[in-house]
Amino acid sequence: MSQIADRVDAENAARPGAPATHSEFDRLVRTMWRLRQPDGCPWDREQTHRSITRNMVEEAYEAVEAIEADDATHLAEELGDVLEQVVLHAQIAADDGAFTIDDVIHGLNEKLVRRHPHVFGEHAAAGDGGEVQDIWDEVKAAERAASGEDERPQGLLDSVPRSLPALMQCQKISKRAAKAGFEWPDEAGVWEKVAEERAEMEREAPGSPERAAEFGDLLFALVNVARWEGIDAEEALAASNRKFRARWARMEERARELGVVLDELDAAALNELWDRAKAEENL
């Protein structure tokens, strides 16, 4: 595969406007290497893949927030934070003798070339995103066969990462199960399932593990409603979070104007401020 990647890179490099060297990237790799040296930063030296797992997730979400805010300056900064996590993980691995940042980049480049035969290979050009997805599925199947993975039973949901946020994971699980035929005949059936799960939850004792489990089932059923409606449940909830934040910020602002503290207000006063903040959205 490396020969193909070399050929592709030579062809890419010959194109007008092709990116050249990236000296800043090499500088970043050296900076991270230095931080992990015996006389470097104690915090960086102490880190392991597991200790900074949450950092990777948080930085990725902050980058998404900058994208949704259409803030290019903030996005550049947040992408830098995401890249920092990649380079730090690679340096931890290099220190352990597992792999290096060059291995990461080499593997990614070969994968990109391999999975785009409609661009870099002899496969016919793809007409749209749907055709590209079909090509990717074919290439992935060939990769699994070459690695021997096809010899092991592959469950329908095995490729859905368990590390995904619960809501996003639920959407993928639901979609795949439905595609396999595990589906309601109509949306009314999904709403009946929601009602059923709510009733089961309400039968359990408040504060009990059983009630919490039934609440999870209720959320799962609601995600199926979103799928039937063509709604991205993750984005819908994110939008509600943003809306709540904005309204709460306006409540705080209004409280300051009135010379009061939100924490000292009763429920009726808080609801009055909430209704006012909500009404102002439509002005």
C-alpha cells in the first residue's frame, strides 16, 4: 500500500496550490517531546492514555461548540487543543515504545488513500455521497476480510463504539436495529412504547435502581420517536441546552437590574423571570 500512497502523494504534490511542508507541526512535536523529558513538565510526564481520556472528549466537544457558534477564531484555538491531545497521546505511546506520531499519520494517510479508490484508484468516480458510502462499505469489508476479522462472528452492534455519549450511541443502536427489521409498523407504535415505558417507570419506587433503569428505557423510546421524526436527538437536546443557558443568563441579567439575587428568590419569582426571558425571545 505504501507504494500506492507514495504515487498518490507525488501526484498530489505536483498539483498547483498543493500544501508544502508544515514546519509548525514539527515544532509542536518537538515541544511535546520536550515536555515529556525527565526535566520537562511534571504534569505532562505523569500522564497516561487513560488519565487524559476525558480531555480528548471535552476538547472535541469544545471544537464542536465553536463550529456551531460560527466562530472561526475560537475554532482555530479549539482545533489546536484537539491536536494537542493527539500529539500528547502519540508521545506517550512513543515513550512506551508502542508507536509514534509518524505511525499515526502514516496509517491515516494510507487509510484515506485506500478508502477513496474513486479519487486515487481505478474505481469509477462517485456521483454523490450515497455512492461514496457504498464504496467505503466495500473497502471496509475487504479490510476485514484481509485482517481475518470476517472469520469471527460480527454482531450488528459491535461496531457502535461504547465510548460514544449515551444519546449518540442510542441513536446509532436504534437506527441499526431498525435497518435489520426490528421496527414498529408506524410512529403511533413508538409513542405507545413511550407510554408503556413511562408507566413502567412510575410503578417503581422513587429513588430505586429499578426506577432509574426504567427511566433509561423511557429515554431510549424517545430517541426512537426522534428517529421516526427525522430529528437528530443529540442536536435537538444540544439546542435545548443552548436555549436554557440563554434564558438563564437573561434571568441573571434581569435580577441584577432589579438588585436581587436569584438564589434568594422563591419559585414564583423565578418562574416570572423565566417567562419574561422566554417572551423576550420573540420580540
